[in-house]
Amino acid sequence: MIAVDGPSGVGKGTLCSRLARSLGWHLLDSGAIYRALALKIIKDALVDADEDDWIQAATELDLHFEVDADRGTRIMLDGENVTARLRSEQCAKVASQVAPVAAVRTALLHRQQAFLKPPGLVADGRDMGTVVFKNAPLKLFLTASATIRAERRYKQLQSAGVDVKIRDLLKDIEARDQRDSGRAVAPLVPADDAIVIDTGDLSIDKVYELAMQLVHDNLSLVTSDASSTG
Ligand code: DC
């Protein structure tokens, strides 16, 4: 399996889906699980409720990923397709508010670990290499400055016809980085054995090539280890 961590807007999602597609492996978008919990909390008017209510919502979350080769993955919350709604800034914001609660993270742990199935898994998140899949044989940590990530997001939104100010995007990204990295539980940090890739000056194709090279180096290590033990 491959664990890929890093801050928002660094290109993890694109990289992970390309890796999973090329390798024919499963894909875990762990951020989508936190966003789905956030949406549930918003729908049930629990944003200002006690942490206990968030923990209960996390424990009882009725969430399914329906994988369809043609139409992509549909994320079903309480039986409803919420895939598009999860991308909203509101879901991202509430997700990063509930994510620091240790018991919320524990409640979502097994749900994430259940994605590890043959033939393999590419896991995208903040704590894949440090907590959820500590034993992953290959861990990547992607970085890029907040300014570069804000510029990329700005271009994406502009081409989608959404009018935003780059200054506001940068402020949001910096605030979220601070919440994700500064929290006491499972903060956003590279695992000791992670390979750190600064994507600032790299195209997505180049990042993909680098990652694929690392996957192949790693697979050949696993194969030669296995053959040396007979
Ligand atoms: O990757 P994303 O933007 O979809 O994640 C949304 C929020 O969820 C992010 O601000 C922090 C939280 N998150 C987390 O705490 N741990 C993860 N493994 C993935 C996401």
C-alpha cells in the first residue's frame, strides 16, 4: 500500500487517483470521510453542539462509497449521493473543526482501515502514514507553499467560472493549515520514514512520474526481500 499525506490543495487527490487507476488498486479519500461527517453535522444542526454529539454522529455515520468504473465513485450519506456537496468550503471548514477531536478520529479509524484490501490501496489524507496505516511500506508527503496552493486553487476556480479573491483563498488555506498542523491529535506532519516531495515547481505529470518510480523501486525491494527469505 501507499500512504500519501500533505496539506489541502497540494495535489494529493489528483496524484492518488492516477496512482490507483494505473496500479488497479483501491483508493481511500480519507478527507471525504471527514467532510461527510461535517455534512451530517451541518444537516443535523450540530455545528455548535457538544463534542459528544459529534462523536455520536461519527460512530453512527451511514456512509458508503459506491465505486463505478464508468461514473467514478459516488459517496452516499444516509442513502443520498452527496459527492458534489462534500467539495464545498463549508464542509471543508467544519471538517477541520471536528477533526481535532480524538474520539471522532478513533470512531473513523476502522472505517478507513477497512479500505486495505487486495490487490492494494492508495490512501490520501493527513495522517495515513503516521496513524491509520503506520506500517505502510511506502509513505509520501507532498508539500508546496500556501501561496502556490492558493494560486492553483484560484486558477481552478477561475476556469470553473467562480469569482473569488486570491487573498481570501490564501487566508483560508493558511487558517486550515494551522488547524491541521497545530492540533494535538494526529497533526499534519510527515512520518519519520516518509519521502517528502515539494510539488511547488513540479507539474502534476512530474509528481506522478516520481511517485510511480518510487512505487516500482519499492515493489522491487519487496520482491527481492521475499526471494531472499526463500
Ligand atoms: O483533504 P480534505 O481537504 O478533503 O480534508 C478536509 C479536512 O478533513 C481537513 O481540513 C482535515 C480533515 N482530515 C483529517 O483530519 N485527517 C485526514 N486523514 C483527512 C482529512
